[in-house]
Amino acid sequence: MTSNKTFTTRNLVLMALFIALGIVLPISFHVFGNVARVLSPMHITVFIAGALMGPVAGLVVGALTPLLSSLITSMPPLMPMLPLMFFELAVYGLVIGYLYRVKKMNIFVSLLVSMLVGRIAYGIVASIMVYVFAVPNLQGNPFVLVPTMIVSGLPGIVLHLLVVPLIVKFLGNTRYFQEETE
């Protein structure tokens, strides 16, 4: 999907669907307690949207999902989590969309690279929040925060590596996400 076709009615509806799923999926995970915090279900829809629809749609879904979820459900909390997740998920969608959809890289490589770059963005935003805006209760050192997030997020990373490629492969074969030839 080229960027000049990103904002067609069909694609806007698909982006809205991914955003809605990104809001509802964490709610269903919260039924089981704190498992949503570890498995990061909101990230799943962003990765899928970026991989299937491209970098611009991935960026939009990644930015709007945590924003709207925070406004509607208070998850993530407005401060300090919303700014962190806003940039982290926007970067996820942008990077996986670029690597997988534009550069045609392997889905696993695209997913792993986008996870790493998104977590680095999270660390940078956390540093800015701590050192520029003096937001309390955040570890602002990205050299500590990013590796800690990767280790503590291993169950979610494994879930994403299992689920996202399967769904992308399945949905990628449907007519809704086929590459358009001109």
C-alpha cells in the first residue's frame, strides 16, 4: 500500500478496526489480572496493522491506540505511561510497516527490529520526561530502562513472535491486504 493510498475510506476503516481491537484486547486480558502488563496485548494490533498496511498506517494506529485507550479506559494511565506508549507504539507501527511492507524483510526480523527500536524510543522519551520535565517515578536512563524492559517483557515478546507472524500470514492472504498493482 503506497502512502498516497493510505487514507482511502477502506483503509481508514481498517485502521479504526485495528485501533478498536487495540483498545478491547487489553481489557479482555485484564480479566486475568496483571497479565496484560506482561503480555502487552495492545502491541499486537499495532504490529499487525503496520505489517499489513504499511508504515504510515502503522504509525497512525500505533499513536492513536494508546491515546484513545487512555481517554476511554484510563489504560494506560495518562501520566507517566501515555507519552511513553504513544511514542513506543507509533515507532513499532512505523518500523514494522517500513521493514516488512516496504523493504520486504522477513516478518520475524521486522518484528524483532521494530520491538528493539520501539523500546529504545520508550527509553529516550522516558529520559526526556525525567531530565527535561522532571517527571517523578521513572527510571530515565535508557541504558538501564531498555534492557530491563526487554527482560521483563520476555513473555510478551514470545507471545508476539508466535502470534503476529501467524496472523499477518493468514490476513496477508486475504483480499483486504493484498498488494495493489497498478
